[in-house]
Amino acid sequence: MKGEQSSNGKEIMLETYAPQLEILDPHPAGTMFRSEEMVLCQLFVQPEAAYVSMYELGEAGIAQFRDLNPHVNDFQRRYVTEVRRCNEMERKLRWVSGELPEPPPPPKPSPRVLTPREINILEERIDYIESEIQEITRNAQNLKTDYLALIELKLLIEKTQTFFQDHSAHRKISASVQIYNNDGALGHLGFIAGVVATARVPSFERMLWRISHGNIFFKQAQIDEPLKDPVTSHELQKTVFVVFFHGEQIKLRVKKVCNGFQATLYPCPATYKEQQDMLAGIESRIKDLEMVLEQTEQHRRLVLANIARDISTWMVVVRKEKAIYHTLNMFSMDIVKKCLIAECWVPRCDLHILQKALDNGVKASGSPIPSILHHVPTLEIPPTYNRTNKFTRGFQTLIDSYGIASYREVNPALYTIITFPFLFAVMFGDMGHGLIMTVFAAILVIFEKKFAKNKTDNEIWNIFFGGRYIILLMGIFSVYTGLIYNDIFSKSLNIFGSSWQNVYDEQTLRNYSTFELDPKDAYTKTPYPLGIDPAWQFAANNIIFLNSFKMKLSIIFGVLHMAFGVTLSVVNFNFFKKAELIFLQYIPQILFLLLLFWYLCILMFMKWIMYSADATDKALGTSCAPSVLIIFINMMLLKESTAKGSCKPFMYAGQEIIQNIFLAIAFLCIPIMLFGKPVYQIMAAKKQKRSGVEGGAAGEAGAGGAEGAGGEALGEVLITQAIHTIEYVLGAVSHTASYLRLWALSLAHAQLSAVLWQRLLKIGLGGGSPVNAILLYLLFAAWAFFTLAILVLMEGLSAFLHTLRLHWVEFMSKFYEGQGYAFLPFSFSVILEADEVDIKEKPNGGPPE
């Protein structure tokens, strides 16, 4: 086809999408091994068919749309009116939802898209519901305000009856009035009664005293039971007061102070009979008002109950519509052809779903003009999309937290499913602790549907639930490594019988509780079938044995893990057609790693096999077993190894020559890693320049520009390659040492478990008296608490973080770039989940306008 002008102004070639997917999609669908192959598509959609098509794409969640109007203000876009209308409906629904007495039921599944007429009907119904609830709420608030006023007046009359019957108060009033009049006559007294907030009483009384110069008498009584605010329903602490005064001027001043302190004034009769008559009338009105309030509240509950059945469904419908119009605002409008133009990234294997959505939109609208889908070849880097399920999602999240994979590079999450829980279990190896973790994760997995429905804001719970399959595998692998270590709550299981025999007499057994295991005397020459022999539980030299065993295992696992990471880079080089990097980068790197550090592991295996306590040749006895670390250090420093007595300085003939050859080859790999890639690029640039010269004058100009750009890029390549080479060479040493954390955390975990056993549970099991039974109950509770809190939770979190570091730094740095960006499709499920989070942070839509 002819080239068409894209929305961003670049000339691109368009290929019409063919219905035969076998022709367009010759590659297999993407798997977890690497990300999906993405296609940039251009859509030409009629405006009347766009809504239905976008609804189906939102349900499918397969297309990431690009904004073709980046410089257009949000308020100047085509569908801004529809977005505002949806925002207003959503605000009203959120306000109504906030008025519900309890959370509404989950939304009902919507089998189809609503028509514009149905949306208009829904909008009218939401408006009517809002106005109805507002009216009911206003009426209820007015009734509650009247009810509160009657209750306050009733309490005021009851309290003031005691004020007027207080003879000491009369004497004080008379004395103050006599001083005020200064003529010895009692004169006429007035009073004002009301109710004020209890917290304002001290300052209220002081202000009254000041404005009257002490010529008033203030009497108060706090209301015992708190009252309810008619608007907010909050509790109110109030106090009844009476102010006695003389003269109209002071009366006006007292009323101003009451207004300033928001005190409520009530008419109160002075005589007892009038007070009783008013009290009877108030009680009758209160009963009538309580009846009306109850009926109003019943009507309000009935209205809200009818609304609660559908409000969640309406909210979902409104949010979907808003999301559709928000996405349609990213489309551009072709004025000539009168159609909407969109660009989106779609996985190649989902193109048929995209085409089906476009066709359904055309059918629903009845438009005679079909929607057109084009495949747009582009040099732009597509987004990265790794398909996951509920099992693999947690592992993919661990990888994405480090960095989104570059487009189509090898995805480490596939291998992390096994390597992550295994390395964790090496540090956390205990059958008991692993079983606790397995049972906890199994409960989360078995009842995952029930837990998924009960959404919560608890971030810790959400993390545990999201990683339930990771925790399950970590627990299962921990049970396995605990079986290999023969360790369950710091104790050993004697399943197959010990391969060590008792060589001590009874007197020695009485005097000592632990004994050293000497293979020369006590070993039966029959290895324990699985894991570590239980006899090491009681050996005095078990720490020395386990230290050596676990430290060597850590180095072996570490070198294998790193070598596997380096080898995965070959898959990337082969896929991206960079075969030269296999010879210029992979082979030097793997040789450097294997000739030095895998050779160190080979020496460990040779030491285990060659040297024995009962060897006939003394040079192969345990006393002559050389230190593998010392041999490796001497190899690196080119120092000559020495031996004592009849022992041999080397483990095999020609070892020194072979080690020097390995060391020379390893050091020769460094300049290849450093200069191989830059030199290759220089040669490739010269070859390109020669081909450009042969192409003529125009070709010369093009080649000259390429040379300048290549020269500039070459300097960056040299610097980058130098950094990577230094990082790899130094990292090979530091990363190998970093895997010793497997040994260190495993040893620490075992020792903490042993300390809890010896200092707590063993003491409780040490006697048989009734008092000791009570003590055992308490000590077991403490042991169980510290086991869960420290050994399972804290130690588990520590081992998890260390395992995460080993994968991010030591493993993934060997092949993983992580320079991509995530595929964020237009998906209703993602949008609704994000809106739920926003609602929890802002639970109310605000008061209605």
C-alpha cells in the first residue's frame, strides 16, 4: 500500500490487517520464557461504532492506547461533556453510598453494554434518588433538631427546679443585689436560662463576670447523658445554666455573651406550677416527635435498602462509561473522512480479539462503513507484556520490582519459580518451621476465593495474600532442606538408624554429655541414606562439621546460579541476532567464571572424594587434606604451595601447571571482554563506510554522517564496556563471596532454634512434678511465641530479603537489562480495582451541590 501520514507526522507504511491470522502471525504466541510480541495498530472507527468497540476492548484488556492529542487541553477534547457527566453521576453515587448503613452487595455481572438511552434513564434515576435522599435527610435533620431542643428544654426545666429551691442561693442573690443597689432594698431580679457546651462553661462564666462587674449570679448543672448532634450524630456534652441579674442593660449584655458562646436560650417559667405544666406539654411533644422520627427513619432505611441492591452495579456502569470516553478523548478526529483514528499496542496473538471488537461495534451501530485495522511497522520500542496467572503473578512481581524487562528479552521469573524458594530454603532449612509456613500458605491457597472477596486495607495482609504461592513453595522447599539438614525445631530424626557406632565406655558416658565423632573409630563405612546423620546432633564437633558442609554448599550453589545466569545471555544474543556477542562476551565471561570459581568447586568435590580417615596412604589421610581456600589463594597469587611431613602440596599430578594455564586463560579473557565489542563495531563501521563510498556521492554524504555518529557512539561503547568488564571481573569475586550468606543465615537460624529449645522447652521437660507441669505450659507458650515471631516471621523475612538480593544482583545482573516499560492496557478490571483503592482513601464523594 501507499504510505499514509500518521497522527504524529511521520511517514509510515501501513499493512492492512488480514483476517487470516496464520499469514499475519507466523510466530508462536508469547510464553513466560519471554514477553509477548507486540504490534502497533492504527484503527479507523466510525464515531457511532466507537462506544461498543471500546466497551468490548475494555472487557478484554488487550490494547494500550496512545494519546494522539498530547497538546490538547483536557477541557477542549471531543468527549469532555460525557466525561463530566460521568464524574457527576459517580460523585452522586458515592455520596449515596456513604449514606448507606452498611456496605452494599457486590455488583451484578453486566452481560451487555448499555445503550445511550439506558444511560440517560440511569442518570435521571440517580438524580431522582439523590434529591429524594437529600429531602429525607433534611426532614430528618429538622426533626432531630426539634427533638434536641425539646430534650434540652426538658432537662433545663428539671435542673432549674433545684436552682429555685436552693435557699443558700437566694441568700447569695439577695446579698449581691443589696450591694448593687446600695440602698438596702431587694429590688426586682431577672434571669436567663439556657444550655451551652460543657467545654465552654469556664470561659463563659468568666466573660459574664467581667461584663457585669460581678453583679450577676451564675448557676450551672452538667447534663449527665451526652446528647446527639442532629447533623453529624456526634455526642455532645452540654451544661444547663441560669444567670440571675438586675436591670435591662445587664440583660442585653448577658444575651450578647450567650450568642457569642453559641449558647441556646430557652423560656423558663419562674413558678413551680408553670414549670410542671410546661414539662407535661414538652413530654407529650417528645413522644409524638419520637414516633415521627421512627417512621421517618424506617422510610429512609427502606429507600436506602432498595438502592443498595443496585448501587454497586450502577457504579460499575458509570465508571466503565467514564473510562470509555476518557480513552476516546485520546483518539484524533479525521474531519474529511469523519472517523476517529486511534493507535494502540496489541499482543500479536490477540489481534483477532481486536478485530472482533471492531466488527461488533459496527454491527451494533448499524453503520454501513466498517472499522479498519492496520498494522503499523515502527522502530519504536514496544511495551513489555508477560502473561501471568494467579500462580506466576507473584514471581513476576518480584522481577518487575527490580525493573521491567526489555522488550522480548529472557524473563527471569520462569526460573525464579524454582531458584527463589530453593535458595530461601537453604537459609531457612527446618522441617518444623517449613511446615508452619506451608500450612499457613496452604490455607491462603485453599480459601483464596473467600479471602479475595473480603477486600481489606491491611497492607501486610495484602502482601501475604498476594505472595501466597511464593510462601507455599518456600515452605515446601524448607521442609525438604530441613529433611536434608535433619533438623526439626533444632532436633534430629533417626529414620534410618545412625551410621556411627558408640565407641565410649559407660564411665565416659556418665561423665560427658557430648562426644566428638571421629570417623576413624566410630564410622561404620555405610553412609546415611538421606541427609545428615542424626548422630551429629550430639557431637561436640557438629558446628565444625556443619560449618564446613554448608559453606562449601553455598559456594557450589552460588557458582552454578551465576553460571546459569551468564548462559541465559546466549539466549538473548541469539534471539536479537547478535551472534558476535556470544564469542566476544559470553565465552570470555563463562571461561573466566568456570576456570576460576568452578575449579574451586571441583577442588571441593575432589577433597570430599580423595581424602579419608581410614586411607592406607597417609598422604590421602584427613591430616593431609589441604585447605581448598589456601590452594585457591596461592593459585591467584602465583605462590608455591607447601606441605608438612609426608603430605603432598598438591591434590593431583600436574596441578600447578593446570592452575597456571587456567589462570592465564582467565586473565586473557579480560581484554577480550574489554575490547572485543568496540573493535567489532569499528570493523563493522569501516565495512559500512566502504559500502557507502561505492554507492556514489550521495552515499558518501550518508556514510560521512554515519561515521560521525558512529565515532560518537564508539566512545560511549568503550566507556560502557569498560564499566561492564570491571563490574563483571570484580563482581565474580564479590558475588561468589555474597553467596556465603546462604551458609551464614542457615547457621544462625539453626543456632537460634537450638537456643530456644535449650533455654525454654528443655527446662520445662526436665521434671515430673505438678509444679513443673504448670511451668511446662508457660514455657511452651513462650517457646511457641518466639518460634513464630522470631524464627518464622523475622528469620523468614530476613531470608526472603537475602534471597531477593541474590536474584536481583548476583543472578540477574549477568543477563538482565530491565530497561523496558510495562504494557498498560485499557482494562475495566484494572480501572475498577484502582477506583476501589481511591474510594477507600476518599470514602465519600463530598456533599451534594
